[in-house]
Amino acid sequence: MNTLFDKIWDSHTVRTLDGGSCVLYIDRQYIHEVTSPQAFAGLRQRGIEVFRPSQVTASPDHNIPTQNQHLPISEPQSAEQVATLERNCTEHGITIFPIGSERNGIIHVIGPQTGLTQPGMTIVCGDSHTSTHGALGCVAFGIGTSEVEMALASQCILQSKPKSMRINIEGELGKGVCSKDIILYIISKLGTGGGTGHFVEFAGSAIRSLSMEARMTICNMSIEMGARGGMIAPDQTTFDYLKGREFAPKGKDWDAAVERWSKLRSDDDAVFDKEVTFDAADIEPMITYGTNPGMGTAISNTIPTTEKMDEAEKVTFDKALSYMGFKEGEPMLGKKVDYVFVGSCTNGRIEDLRAFAHFVKGKKKADSVTAWIVPGSKEVEKMAIEEGLQEILHEAGFELRQPGCSACLAMNEDKIPAGKYCVATSNRNFEGRQGPDSRTMLAGPLVAAAAAVTGVVTDPRELL
Amino acid sequence: MRNKFTTLSSTVVPLPIENIDTDQIIPARFLKATTREGFGENLFRDWRYDKQGEPKADFVMNSPIYKGQILVAGKNFGCGSSREHAAWAIDGAGFRAVVSSFFADIFRNNALNNGLLPVTVSETMLAEIFKAAEADPATELKIDLEAQTIEIVGTSSKESFDIAPYKKQCLMNGYDDVDFLVSIRNEIEHFEQR
């Protein structure tokens, strides 16, 4: 009567302290340049080594440029962070995939892509979108830098066990509706705190029917409803995805692994602390209108009104709309779009680029739109070139950039200018997220493609 | 060894906004340091300063009347990114506790790991604190970690709050988790053999 989450968590608990804090063993730790330097400095100060360097993998991603990666990073602080990561990895014997190398990319894209992420694992990284890896049936979650230091020092972290929650999506998705729409829909219903304190399992026939990469998009944004993490039970889709990947088990080990992984599911009588079910048929292409990911709506809807809101809610809502330059009750369709950003650990995988490229094939980018198409990894970039996507994009007036986190959080040069509107396939529309005073509308790759060719918010179903 | 937290009595800085995310607490462009120091000056950077770097008069931290070591904020404080820089920035700006009716999980852990106490109060209590601070900026809160209580000084408004017993001990004694985990490396090694 255990949930999948319980099974993995409990089998990784070294010890439970009085009062319930768990010493949780971590199978795999990912690190990047922004949230790790202070952790290594802490180890140095304490005079201790990394406990299990072979279980740690590093990739610079957050503030690397997405053009001319063969040149030195021009911004001195970014260059210093990336150099610090390289030094720390060399000093402690940690594998790193440097900028420009064939395995480099956004850490949450390359973990699954290389087969380092496997079902049943516990995985942490100093990044809230670590939940992405849960799509393969892992307990994966973001941690702070002090916890990065704990995991480096002991391969464990101290953590209270979250409650369990299951979100079921049943039925068939409509035409032109993708996994990004599912997760934006869920967050719009549950709010940005709807999952706080919980670890979410996504289930139901609509989830089962999704590809591995589409599942990653859903788990990726679990944190945007406050959840500690999100996960999907491994199945044939998972095994087919992993088979033959560089770090996946091989031969007899593979067979044994699949047998083990096949048991990773919630028991039929498992009880969740919270459970909700949505009908897939109710989900339309989504877009956000406000300054948190819960402020989203079906693209054909109007922005909500404040009638039924309490005072505290209204203050926050008004502040968000005023920032966005929108008014309550307005339609989203037809709103001007200045920038389109396709990429990030949410929607920067090959299937996302394929969806975007196939949509814009034979069409032209609107002159008024600046578009940044940023692959999630070097491998995704390579595939996009080999499959001819780059050519399709080029003919439609788009340019494929080099991999990195890019305009998702604008730590590199890819910043949306103040006051400009950007339809972004990334995960956060917070004030200033894509650059000071930038205005973000979150959406999936098809909505982004429709905006890119029309220059305004457009229902992609009309152009399919 | 970190600073020990026992009791704290202080006036408050009220920020009655909900869902304050870590990008507001410390924008990503200020995450490029490789040390833990210096984040306080960029706390709430884009709410606190205009593009020229001048303080915005309407932001509470620039108000001459609201000062103190306790930040009080609307529900779902600290949602978003896992950046511990958010806790470092709040700590660096001189706060020792944050009071809200609801905290995002990662932020709560990050705060606790830095000796910054997140205190979860009821919606009613939060509304009372905002009201009291608005009426009189000299309003003080008293937080007693040992007793796990928070009160508006001089009133009958008092509540108890939850904290994991282990974390409470860490805060009260200035311990941190790395010391503890390194001390049980043998047990962890044994666990790995199973």
C-alpha cells in the first residue's frame, strides 16, 4: 500500500532522526556553475574531500553565451563562475562536460539524454527544475547550496519527508495540445502553492500516452506549483528511451535493471495525502497573462476579473497586471509579441524543436518578432542540424543558437529588453525574470511558433 | 558554527504581497558571485531601486519609519528558484526572521540552513501583524524559538509555530548539517554496502 514515492524515499533513508528529519542517501548529484562555488568553498574551509566524486556530474549551463561558444566568455563574472566550476571539478575528480564539448548542455536535459538519470534513483541538484528527472521514475528535487555542500560531503542530505500527492490526467488530449499545456493547466487550477509540502506523482491515461520528453516538461514544472518534485512511474516508454544511452546499463545489467524498474509503481491500494483528477479533453493550448506560472489561461479565454478575489489576492493580481501592461477581462488573442524564446530545461529538447520547426515550415517569421531558438544541449543542437531542422528554421527566418539556459533566466547576454513582450517556452514569468522589466508569457512550442509567425498571440490550432 | 537563535524582539518590515518569488528577492543577474557575502545590498533590487540605482520612495525598505530584523510577507513567500542567495540576501540585509502564513519548501530549508528563522503564522495572525504595523510602525514582534511562540508585543495576539525538532536544535545551538553528516560517514558507507 505504498506509493512509488514512498518506495524510493524509504529505501534511500539511512536514518530517521527524532522528529522525522531523514538522512536521505543520494544516488546522483548534478552541479552547475551558479549554485556550487560556495559549497566547494565550504568543503575547503572544513578541510574535507568530496565523499563520492563518481556520483557527481557537472555541466556549466546557467550563464554561458549561446553564440560564439568557441570564444572566451566576455562577461568577467560569468567567466569566473565557469572557471571556478572547472577548477573545483578537477580538484575533486568530478566529471564535467565543458562548454562546447559534445555532452555539454542544460544539466536537466543531459542527465536523461546521456542515461545518467535512471528509474528508482534519488537525484539532487542546486536548481529547482531538478524535478525534470522525475519523468524517468526518480525522486529528484532541487536543493540550496548548503544542501549541495551536504551532498558533496556525505552523499546524503537531511530532509523532512514530503507528503504524497497524485495528479491524474485522464482521457485524450485535443489536437494542438501538448504537455506544456497540461502542466500550465494544472498550475492554473492548483496555484503556485498548490503542491507545496508534497511530492507529486503524475498518472492517468493522458500521462501514460506521452513521450518521455513530453513527460519531462510536466515534471520540470512541478516546482511551479510549489511541489517538492514530480514523478511518473517508469514503463515501456521509459525503457525504450533509455536503452542504448551512453550511461544506461548494458547487456545482462540492462535486463536486470528493467526487471527491477518494472516494479517501480504505486501499489493499487496506495493512499495519497492529496489526489486530484483532471479531464484531458478540458485542456486547450495555454498561455500566461501574469507574473507567476499559476496566472495562466486557455489561449482563447480572457484575463480573469477581480470580482471574486479577496483584498490580499487583489493587491497581488493588480500588481501583476500593471507590470504586464494588461487589464482584467481582456482577451489574450491578438496581444502584441516582440520576442519569442524557445528553449530551457522545460522545452529545449529535440521534440520541442521538431514541433516548432514543423509548424513554421513554409511560413515566415513576422518581421516585428525577434526569435531565439536555443537547443537544450549540444546533442539536441547536433540532431537539429542533422535532421534538417536548422535548414527549415533558416528558411522561415529563424536562427538556431548554441545550447544553454539562455533567456529563461537571462544570466547571459540573452535578455528581453524592458517593456517588451516575450512568448517563452521556459518555466517562469516572474517580474524581471528574462531581464529587468521584461514581460513574459509562458506557453508551449506550438503557441510560441504561432506567435513567431504572426507577431501576436495566436491560437496555433488555427494554423495547423 | 553559526549564530545561535534563541529569542528575538524587533519591529518589523511589512511586505503584504503574496507569492514573492526568489527572483524578486534576488534577481538572477546578481547570482554571479562565488562567495556568500554581499547579497544584502541587492535584496529586492528591482522593487527597491530604480534603473538609475536610486531608492524607490514607495518601497517599504526605503521607508524611514519601517526598520527591524523581522520581515513580514504575504503567503507563499520564497516560491520559485532554489537559489540560497535569497536567504543570504535577507540575512545580509540584517533580518533574522521572516514571518508569513506560508513558505515555499526550498526557501524554508535554505533559510533554516543559514540561521534565518522562517515563522509560519495563521492567516489571521498575519493580517493582525500587517494591521498593527500599519497603525503603528513601532509595533514589535517577539519570537521565542525554545517555546516556539510568536506574539505581537503588548497585545493578546500570540501563536505557537512549528519547526522540525532537529532544525530547532541546530538553530538554538548554531550547529550545521554538514558537521553532522560528516560525523556519520561510517554509517553512510555501511548503508552503501547493503
